[in-house]
Amino acid sequence: MIKLYGYWRSSAAYRVRIALHLKEIDFESISVHLVKNGGEQHTEEYSALNPSHLVPTLVDGDLVLNQSVAIIDYLDNLFPDVALYPDDLALKAKVQALSLDIACEMHPINNLRVQQYLVKELNVTEQEKMDWVQHWMKTGFASIEAQLVKTSGQYCFADQITFADICLVPQVYNAKRFGVDLSLLPNICRVVSNCQSLIAFEKAHPDNQIDAQ
Ligand SMILES: N[C@@H](CCC(=O)N[C@@H](CS)C(=O)NCC(=O)O)C(=O)O
């Protein structure tokens, strides 16, 4: 059975869980606690599996794979029945671009290790750290909202669930944790609310994970 090393609050692991549930793939969830004892992502055992010291990691037989985007592409190719991209090539590229706006531009600069470095090494205050996180979230979401004005229907791209929705929902969960006000971004709010009414998104939600505290 496929194994997913993740953490309930990790938005990158949350993306993979959504894809697994959308495709109804059985998997075993293994918790890597990102905070306890300095972070289990840094243990010898886990870093042998994933030298980047980040979650998620997917294990499928002999394949050990990191990077949620690569993992989801692998799953999409292996289990194509529920497709995560439109057939139209231009539209597929647009879906990828929006997904990467979140996965490459927004997510990494607010990651746990970045926040820890700001506080521990650069001695910024908790308030300055929050200002950093909120600034980059707001910048990123403003761009996503402007794109959704043109492309969204029920979901990011008309009425088909795509990889873009898989990236958006966890990023919005993250934003709420850090007190970012999204109320003036109606397309993002509508799309996320529609996604969250689906059972796959519900099953993948952080609060519904075995390691949720
Ligand atoms: N680009 C990677 C990002 C992975 C990542 O940053 N994971 C975070 C949780 S969302 C993590 O493990 N952080 C641990 C840390 O910063 O020490 C992916 O999409 O898989």
C-alpha cells in the first residue's frame, strides 16, 4: 500500500491527501511531527528517506518521492480515471501556472523553517514575523483572485476540480491560521467553500488527520 509521510497542518501534505482522496486511492498515513523535539523531519531516520527535511514523502514500493507537485503528477498518471487537469493543452498550462503561483511563489517563503530562521537567526520579533507572513500571503492571494475573476466557476477553472483547487484550499487554510483576511477576495472564498463541501476535501482536512491536536 502507498505510504504518505506527512503532518496534519502541512499544506504540502494536505495537497497530496486531497489528490489521494479525490482518486479514492488507499494509503497509509505516517505522521512526521514538524515541531515536537525540534522537528521529526530532522531525525536520521526521516532524513534518510527525504534529505530535504520536509514533508510530504510518498513511498510506493521502491519509489520514494518528495515534492507534492511531483507526487501528485505521479498519482495523476498512475490513476488517470479522475483527471486533475483539463484535456485542452492551453488550459492545462494555465492550471499548472496557477498551481505553481501557490506552490512556488507563495508557499516556500512562509514555510516553518523560514519563519524559524527569521526569529532565531535574524532576531525579528513575533510581530515582524507575522507582518512578513501576512504581506506575502496578501501579495500572492491578490494575484490569484485577479486570475480567478477570469477563469473560475464553481472551482478555479470553471466547474472542473483541478490541481489548482488542490493547491488553493491548503493555502487558504494556512492563511486563516495566520489571521489573513480574505473576505474581500470573493472568488477565492467561493471556490474554497465549494471545494470544502466535497467529501475528498473533507477527508483530507487537517482536523481529520490522526495526528491532529
Ligand atoms: N515544495 C515542497 C514543500 C514541502 C514543505 O515545505 N513542507 C513543509 C510543510 S508544508 C515542511 O516540511 N516544513 C518543515 C520545516 O520547514 O522545517 C512540496 O511541495 O512538497
